[in-house]
Amino acid sequence: MEWNEKLQVIIDYVENHLQRKEELVDSEEISRIAECSFGFFQKVFSYMNGISFAEYIRSRKLTLAGYDLKSTDLKVIDISYKYGYDSPTSFTKAFQLFHGVSPREARNRNVVLRIVPKMQILERHEYSWKLEQKDGFRLVGKSIIVSCENNLHFKKISEFWNECQRNGIFAKLISIDTSTPKGIFGLFGIYDEQLNKIEYSIMAISDQEPPQGFTKIDIPNATWAIFDCRGPVPQAIQKGWQYLNEEWLVKYPFQHAQCPEVEWYSNGNIYDSNYLSQIWIPIVEEE
């Protein structure tokens, strides 16, 4: 195997041990996969990825520990031993250094936690997320129904955004937006399994009556898992969905609420490298 292939196999091995087997990583097994000494592998890993192997594993452990604190009732002491820390004290120190908050504070729903997702050797991204309860709100805008066959909906949704910008709908939504902070929503609505089609809407929060030809959707009170995506769109939001589908949803700690999934686009320069968009996943919190 080429080095990139070996590295990806090792990354998969690490994830399997941390997430599924909940075992510590075996340096001898990594040496066997890499076909070199563990010390030499560590040097190659750091050179190729700009991060040490130990730091990567530590970041993944603390990311997963954040999931556990947000979504389970596991005690801090149990989580610390689960991820190989000698004591709750050493775990708390490492957690606070990584996330900026203590494990106890991390359980608060509105606290934002850092995420270092599973490494893809050719491309890596970092995300932050939080749980936030929001009152119901009303969205006003335009909708289309698109086919999901062969992922055609991605292309059609992008074309829909372009069309709304050309024909003045986007400008109209901005003018009736009464939210704080202001922003435009992309809404994934009703999915028809039989026809493999989904409804997608571009909307804004508004307390005004819908203009002629516009529709309205009432979103109920809900708790959301909110993920920040930084960078130009649509690339940043697409990478966010890829991360959710490949990792977060695999370890999905929450039941999905009966509410649409939402994209939110802030009021700013969509081509800026620090532009903020978000993905909102509605969840059901256990009593």
C-alpha cells in the first residue's frame, strides 16, 4: 500500500478502537499496518499532517468525550477511564484545555464544544457544536420539490438558490427578515420515500404576512444540535453535511425530533473565508 492508504487504514483502526471497542490504541498493531517502527511512523504522520499522532488521538478522545457529556448521564470519572486517563483530574485538565470549559460546564446545553472530526488524509475540517432550545418561529419563503435520485437534489437546490438571487426573491426575503441576528434559512421539508423526492425551501423569519406567491411554515419550539460551518458557501455547508453523515450521525446520541432539518446562512459575505453558516438538527432530549 502507498503511505496515504496505510495512514487511512490506521485512522480507521484508531476510530474502531476509540468509538466501537473502547480500547486503547496498540502501537505494535500500528507498526504492523505501517510496515515500519512506531517511532518512524509517528515522524511520517507529523510530517504529512502537520499534527503529531499523539495529539490527533488526544483530540479525537476529547471530541468523543464531549459527545458523551452532552448526550449521556455517564459520570466524569467513568468517561475519564473510558478514554484512558489515569484520573478524573488529569481528564478534566485536558478537557478544559481542549474545549475551553470544564466537563461539568460542558453538560449545559448552550455551551459550545470543539470538534476535531475523524481525519480524512487528503482533507480535514474542524467544527464546533452546541445544543440550543429555541422558541417556535414562522418562516416565509419559496419552496420546490426535487428528486433525490443519484443525489440530483444537490444540483437542483444549488440552481434554486441561483434562481432566487436572479429573480429578486432573495432580496425580498432579506427585506422582510425580522430575526435577530438576521439570516436566511434553507429548509429540508417533507421527504416522499415512494417517489424519492424532497421539499426544499428558502425562507426568512418574518412576522409579516407572506407576499403573494410565498408560503409560510411554522416551526415549533424545539431543541437543536447546531453546527458551525466556516468558509465560503456552498462548499462549507456541503462539507458540514458530509461530516455529519460520515461521523456525527454514526454516533448520533439523540432521537430526531419531528421537525425539518435546517441550514442557516448569516448576513455577510458568502465568499469570505470566515463566513458563518450553520446546520441545525432537531433533537428529542430525554427527560
